[in-house]
Amino acid sequence: MITIAENIAQLSARLQRLERQYERSTSSVKLLAVSKRHPVESIIAANKAGIEDFGENYLQEALDKIQHLSSLRVNWHFIGPIQSNKTKAIAENFQWVHSIDRLKIAQRLSDQREPSASKLNVCVQVNISHEANKSGVELGEVEALCDRVAALPNLQLRGLMAIPAAEPDLDSQRIAFRVLAQEYSRLKPRYVQFDTLSMGMSNDFEAAIAEGSTLIRIGTGIFGPRS
Ligand SMILES: *Cc1c(COP(=O)(O)O)cnc(C)c1O
């Protein structure tokens, strides 16, 4: 428990240093704690240490945690691949979805979101590494998908997300993130509330911040290795 708080304190200090180093404005990079395959006790510890946003990949595991922690004031982000039969529970229980990669899923999420609730915040996931096994829409299709998603009544298009292939060093990591950042800047004027560039994980968040990330998704760096 002490280590989670310590990890968060160290990470926050590093984040502040990186914002200065790469001339990003203060607090322009948000920390999303990826709690998949970590117990509710770890989430409680991270929340006590100031984290308010948690990311989960596996629906049933996430629903158990959300129900168990219903008294915590936190935002739940769905960041994993989405099958059609999972959209209803996601629309009903999450505040954010980062992994929109086809219109059908976005349409179902909008249809199944309670109109009286706040809009579901979504990011379109982009496949910037051209790996056949990675999810995400190809770069050339991002704009068309964003236009359709932005028109859905119960979703709020907030930005783009990507998980690039692992690269060995900072420079090659930066090249991959730059591709997404350029597309983000190009599209930003088109959509109201388009303010989120979700990129960077435990092993590459420095490169992501250097290239303009506004939200880094950190699991291992906060909670330690997953079981
Ligand atoms: C698991 C996961 C993360 C966190 O990965 P770490 O390397 O543990 O920081 C971030 N984003 C997505 C989409 C993930 O699935």
C-alpha cells in the first residue's frame, strides 16, 4: 500500500519535471491509473493518493470493481477491445471509452447510453504501427470515423488514442507518437471538446509527453507487475 502511494508521488514529480523539460504547460498531462488485474485494495490506495481516473480492459472484472467501489468518486475508463455484446454494460457503467475503432461499436454505445446521463466521453483508437494484430483504425480512416462518431447524440468525441509497437529508445518512440500527434492537431479544430491525446504507458510515457500527450495510461509504474 505504501509503495503505491510512493510510486504515485514519484511519478507525479517526474511528470512535472517532464512538462517543464518539454515545454508543456503545467498540469497539461493527466495521469490515468490502469488497474486491470489489480485488486480493489490497490485502487483504494491509489485513490487515497489522489488518483481519480482508473482504466480497465476486461469488462466483467471492471464491473465487479465498479460495483464494489461505488462509494468512491472516481471516473472509470474502458481501454480494451470491445465486442458488440459488451457495449450495453460499458455504456451504463463507464465515463470514458478510449478504444473506439469502428462505427458499429460507437453507434451501439450511443444508443445504449441513458440520454439523461452525461455524454459518454470517447476517443478513437488509431493503429499507428500497422500491426495486423493490433486494434485501431488505420490513419487514413480516422477522419471519416471521427466525423461519424462526433455526430452521435450520446457520445462526446474527446480525442485520439494509440498503443504503438514497443520501440527500444526514446527517439524511435517519439517518431511513432508524432504521427498520432500530427493527426490530432489536424483534426482538433473540427470538433468541440476535442482535447485528449491518450498516449504513453509505463515504458514510453516520456516520449509521449515530449510529443504532446495529454493523458498517459500507467499500470505497472503505479501498481507493479500484473499477476
Ligand atoms: C495495460 C494497458 C496500459 C498500461 O500498461 P503498463 O505498461 O502496465 O503501464 C495502458 N493502456 C492500455 C490500453 C493497456 O491495455
